[in-house]
Amino acid sequence: MADPFATDQALVHGATRGAWFTPAHPTAATYGDPPLRILIAGVDSEIFKKADDEYQDRQMARVLRAGVPRVEDISVIDRNREMLAACTIAWENLEEHGAPLPCNHSNALRLYQLSHIYDQAIQFMRDRRNFFDETEVARLQATDPGWLAGNGDLPATKAEGLADIEKKRSNGRDGDSESFLADRVAPMQ
């Protein structure tokens, strides 16, 4: 029997956890050795949903202030860059002028200004196969029958969620990691 509800919950779980993406260099297999890797949350993640809600709230506020929106005010690419930056959880092996580049929203926006990385990243983030493994449903059901209620493998508290994401980071933040991460994880009790 098919259980699309279990599939959806496993997909949300995997998308929120994120998946590592290795962008291809335009003329080589990867960027650097070791290669640049980016941990991205998927479109089904709580991170994406929260960022999308906030983006739409900002757009609505602009419309209310300015009246009827003009077509030129709405940019799909700008929205996609915002979503990618919000869903960028961490990265490895990214440097600028020989120094590690901290993973934060503004640097992620800069990174996704590079069209060859943006194009690959947006495709990766939208491809649900990158965040879902058929064995995930069985594993979650076997290890914790309560996972479908949202309290299985997912962190029980915001502090646990922040600690889990922080462990995944290879580069440090620029002093704002808790507030930056708190804005990216769904509110938890």
C-alpha cells in the first residue's frame, strides 16, 4: 500500500536536514581540492517555508506601501536567490582572497550572484530526490514509531536543533551564529 503521508513527512525531514551539493566548475569537475561543498535545505524544508513566508510578507508590505505592484518590481531570480541564501545551512572549502569565507546570508547572496553556481544550486534545491531516500521511511518507523508526529529524529528543542546544525558547519560564523541559526529553524518548544 502507498502511504503518501509518510513519504511527505520523510521528505520534510530530509529537506530540513539538508543535503550536500558540490557545484561543478565551468571548465573542471569541481571547485578546488578538496572541493567546494554546500549544505542546502530543500524546498520542502521548514527553513524554506519560513523564508518564503517572510519574503512574501516583505513583498506584501511593499505593495501596501506603494500601491499596485509593477512587473519590474517582481523578480523570480531575486526571490530564488533569497530562498537559496536562506536555505544554505553551511559550506566547506569556500575561500575569498585566500581566507575562509564565513557562511552567512549576505555571503550566500553574493555566492548566488555567480550564475553558474546559482543555476546548479537552484536545480539541486528543487530536486526532491536529493533529500529523500526510500529507506528513510522504513528507518524512521523502525527506530521511532512516533516520528510521524514530528518528534522522532527531529530535534526536540530549539537548542538541540541549533546544536545539530552547528555541528554540521565546517566554517565558523561571523559572531552571529545563534541569531542567524535561530532565524533559519522553525520555532520549536
